[in-house]
Amino acid sequence: MMGSGHTPRHAGYSLALAVGCAALAPNAAGATEVRTVSQTIGEGYSVRIPGADELLLRRRRLVQYVNLGVLDMLPPKLGETRRDAADGQLRLMTSMRLRHDFGDYLRDGSDVAAGALQSVDGRQIDLLFGYLEGVRLARWIDFRLGRQFEMSGLDWYAFDGAWIRAHTPAYFAVEVFSGLQVDGQQVFGYPTVELDGTAGTAEDRGYRWMIGTALSASGISWLDARVAWRRTWSPEALNANISADDGTQGLAGAINQDLVSASVAGLAFGGRLTPYAALRYNLGTSRLDDVTFGVQAAITERHTIRALYLRTNPSFDLDSVFNLFTFEPIDDARLVYEVRPGKRWTLAARGQMRLFSNAATAEGLAPEGAVEAGFGGGASAQFRIPRFAARVDGYGLGGEGGVRAGGSIDTRTMVAWDRLGIDARVYGNYYDDVDALARRGYGLAFQAGLNARLWRGIHLALLGEELLSTHYTQAFRLLATLSIEWSTRFGR
């Protein structure tokens, strides 16, 4: 979706950067390991078309993953069979994905990637990540160069660029990073990390630059903590050749995201108590978008308690009109008690409470209640012996949005010297939405599958499902996965 005279997107930059970085690594690398993982996933099912004709559309999807890792690129020192981790190491990591649909319902890709293949969702070839990584170089420097993704608290993002971290003797590390945000319209991009709220607009087609910095704990075995700041914006100079929605040439510069995130997790009393917390604050809207905290306590070797609280708001691109609307947060609290009465059994019970905040309308109409509560819970039992495992689970949730209830039974049996796993599952659910009649009904599904180890590192999985529901008299789905993993080591 380029205007006339548009310079090529940075689509292949990260791929060329990751591959080219290998040339910068030392030529002599003792005992270098090359590891490849290939996974092919095929899926077939039919979807009913709404309407009186009751036609069915066939879906025939194929997904291919290829991961390549070049490890231990730096040679060991004299007298070592393997380089000490404290002396630092280099590795090259890449992952690519190919997606296509051979079914009835196809549409052309809507971007420059359409020249390679046609896909049901407009995407064809994705470079999930591809970077050269250095760990503990000179004993205190880490870096990544290429396409990479990062997670900080409740903030997740991907970019094409550079990231560097410097460890200090004071048990903390300093991080800085910069690069272009991954764009779903690139030839090797993928839409998972696209910002919500500007899809289909000129702003969505623009370049976005990302910078950030962070402080994190380093060298403390019982503490994992990080505080980070990240800004993403659209520089006017980089988008001068993109046509705006009103037909003018060039896009005005704008900040797309401006976030502060923090996370902390610890181990106490020999690992028996593990508290954690994370948050994400939106500087652009002056709002705490997401916050969560929880704790897991091993009371005894058999009794464990887990507690979790989550508060979340939707987050949009700061260019989006959705930021003008009022969104109220959802609060979710859960408590799980788990007991292991014996080596074969694990029993668990859980409770859940959800709070929905209600605000007055734009006309000043007050809601019936400021807060709408929903309560629910569930229970599960697991049984495990050599070559057989089973799990039974049931749940129910009421309050805002209606009633939902369901349950499942899962089993796995290993045979043929543990080379073949036989899976079986039955699950059902009931839902009753108080506001929409179309969202009232039930679903009952039966699944059966095989997981076979054909050879060392080669696995084949087959899964079939038959679904009965309020809207389908039958709906059969078939899923197949072929996974191949192999590694080669060069040198001593």
C-alpha cells in the first residue's frame, strides 16, 4: 500500500542484518553447534455461512516454521573443551514462518508481501525474529542486533534494531535500545505487534521509530526486577513520501506510544514463597493501563496456595480516535488451593471474582450500580501413573454478561515403548448471555489424537474433533503437526 514514488519499506532489513551479522563473528569457532527445528502444521475444517442457503466454506491451512540457531560461535580458551559461560559467547538465532490457506475463502494480500504468496489474512512470510546475540562479552556486556522481541512487565513489543545491556558491580544493569517497530505490512513483518486503533489508515502505513531504556537487577539469585521506559513515534522526515488519507503528501510527526513498565519477582524462604507484581503506565493518556500482582506459597510439600489480582484497560495507538472514548477497567481476582494427597493424585479448587466498573453516559445518565460483580469457581483432579495420565475439570461463572459453565475430561496413554501417545478429550460448555439471545446455547466436543515419535527428533501429531452445538449439528476438524529437530556440531 505505497504511494507513487514511495521508497522501499525496511521489510528485508532485519533479515539481511541478522544474516550479515554472521560475517562479523570470528571465523575460528571451536565446537560451534548448528541447530535446526522445522515444524509443519496442517489444519482442515468447514465453516457455515450465515444465511438461508447454509453453505459451507472449507478451510485448508498450512503453517511452516523454520528455526535456525548457530551456537557457541566463540572458541574455548586453551585447555577448555567448552568455553566458560563467564567468558562470554556469541550466537545467531532466527525463526521464520510461512502461512497459506488452500480452502474456498481466499483474498489477496493487501500489501507488498502479496507478490510472494496469497494468504487468507493478507500475510504470507513472517520473520518472527532474527538477531546476533552476545552474552557477557568482556564479562559485563550483553547485546542483540537484528529483529528481536522484548517483554517488560506487562509490555510486549518487537523491533528491528539494536539492544545493549551493561552489568555493573552494584548488582544492577543498564539497558538501552532503539530501532524501527515491526510492521505487519512488511514483506517479512507480522501483524501480532501492530498497534490497535489505526488499522487501514495512512498512519498505519508509516514508519515508527522506537527508543527505550531500563534498569534491571543483575547477579541477584533471589530477585528479578526491571523498570523500563519506551517511546514509539512516527518521525515526519521518515514518512514524507507517504500519502495521507486526505490526499496530501507526507505524514505529520506524532507520538504513538509512551509507556513506563515495571516488574518484580522474588524467592523467599528457600523458594517456598514467590511473590510477583507488574504494571504498565501510559504516559500518553496519564492512565495505569494494566497492573497485576500475586503470590504462590508452598505451605507444605503437599499444600500450595496461589493468589492473583489483575486490573486491565484497553490500550490504543495515541493517534487513534478510540482514545476519546471512556473505558472502564476490569478487575479480576483469583485464588487457587492445590493439594497432592499422594504421588498419583493432585486436587485443586479455585475461586474467581470479576468487577466491572460502570460510568455515567455522555448524556449524564447514571448506571444502576457503580460496580457490577461476577463470581465463579471450579475444581479439578489429576491422576498420573507411568504411561497414563487423566484430568477432570469443571467451572462456573456468573454475574456481568450472564452465566458460563463447563467441564472437561482429558487422558493420555503412552504405548509402544513410549513412542506413541494416545490422547482423548471430551469437553462441553453452556453460556447464557442476558443481553443477546444469539449468545445463548451449548457446545459439546469430542477429541481424539495421536502423538508419535517417528525417529529421534521427528514427531508427528494428529488431532480430530467433532463438535455438536446450538448452531452446528456437526463440525469436524482435523489438525496435523510434523516436527523435525536436528543439530550438528563442528569442531572439538
